[in-house]
Amino acid sequence: MRGRGAQAGQMRTAICAAFTMVLMLAGCRTPVVPSSGTTLTAASVLAAAQSTDWRTPDPENLLCMDFGRGQVVIELMPILAPRHVANVRALVREGYFDGLAIVRVQDNYVVQWGDPDAEKPELARPIQTAQRHLPAELEFRLPASVLFHPLPDGDIYAPEAGFLDGMPIARDPKTGRCWPIHSYGMVGAGRDNALDSGGGAEMYVVSGQAPRHLDRNVTLFGRVISGMDRLASLPRGSGAMGFFERAEERIGIRSIRLAADLPEGDRPRIEILRTDTATFRQWVEARRNRREEWFHQAAGRIDVSNIPIPVR
């Protein structure tokens, strides 16, 4: 029995050492390893997370959309597209979206909303304080103070991929240029053929398998952090590209508000797991190698668009 115990202890030590190496390869400078006998699972990572592993989003960056089927909360990320975020705030504060509609639901692709009459000058809703069109914002640079941790398995579409404050981003380390990724729940500005033909008056959210071919072709500026199920379960449009062919098919938008403009008691209470912590890198490792009893084969790798960001 003593020999078996020694062997078990050596095995636990080897597992911890291997796990430490994985985290170091993933960019974790101070890796956290599971205690003896602990099986690393997604649930155990969240159960062990400390209060400092979570962040509360700025209410100035939260859009609360009410479309009659519940609330959808979108977090804006100014570093991705600062001019578009400022323009969306201006559109929301002038009440531009109130009474407009979800006009497109394309299966395994996107949900889109805006003015159904936007292409008819005589019927289009006027914009008062914001801008209808802006130059596209497709790339950005990380501040020197931000340490980027690329995922350990690489990426098909970019030299590196990882996360910035919960947003999936790609990076070219040679040029330092970064760009957001079209993962599930990401929100962007619809446009016509010209890159400067959008501005946020028409928005879309990725509702299916990540359409990465759109990366650096459309401006992304945020992500749905609550209520994505309400958008993904909407009836599909019967027209080309999922557009609703008849006005009565469209889903009306009651209002879109910034959380900062709502009474304190009406603001969504949301915390998001920080993606710049050792706990998050544990979360990634737990998703890469599923250790729950149901799994009999660990994948040993993971794609950036297959990592859900925990929200509570």
C-alpha cells in the first residue's frame, strides 16, 4: 500500500508539472496549479475563482435592448472602434432605435436590426446628433501596458488569437496590429459595399458558426453578454439572406438605452470573468481538455471562437 501511495504521489506531481507547463506555454507567468487530487474542470475553475477574477462592466459601455421578448445586453468596447462606439452612444441617446425593428435573421449567421426604410430617403428615420456613415475601423493597436496572452493552439486566420477584456481578438506580432474576431455574439456595424457606408445605425450580431471571413471587412465594436439566446432563437427570415419579406414579420424594438442613463435599480447587474488572469487561463485549459466524467477523449486544443466567456 505504501508503494502505491508513493506512485500516486509521483503521478500527482507529474500531472501538476505538466499542467504548469501548459499554462506557461499559454503565457501564464505565474501559473496556478490544481491541488493534489483535484480534477480541473470548467465548473471547478469557476468555483475556485476569487472576486478579483471578475469585473463589472462600465454602464457607459452597456446597451440594454428591449424588443418585447426580454432584454439583450451588449457591452461596447471603445478600444476596438472608438468612433463607432461614440456614434452608437449618440444614436442611442437621441432615441434613434426606439420603434425600429429586427429586419434580418439568417440561420447560422447573423441577426440584424435598424431602419427598414433606411434606403428610402423620403421614409428613412432622420439622424439628429450622430453620423450615418463613418470610415471603417478594422484594426487597432494594444497599449504598451497590455500584456497579450495568445492561445496555445494557434489560429487558422491570424498569426495569434486571444482575448482582450472578454473580446476575441487576433494579432500580428510582427506589425503589432490587432483586430476583433467574428465569434458568436460579436456585434458590428452593417454596411453596403463601401467600407465607409456604415456607422452603427444598422447593427448585426453573429448568431452562428463564427464567420471569420468577415474579419477586417466589417467594423466590430462589442459583444452580447446577456440575452443572446433570445436573439438566436428568433424565427428565420424567409427572404434572401434571411431578411423578412413582409413588414409584419419583423420584430419590433421597443427601446435601446445605455445602462448609464437608466435609474440605478434598473441597470443590469452583471459580472464578467476577466480574461487577463491565471484563472481565465485555467478556464481555457479546462475547455481544451475536458475532464468531466462524460468525456472519454480530450481534444487537446481549442479555437478562440469555442471559448465562452463566463458571465454571472
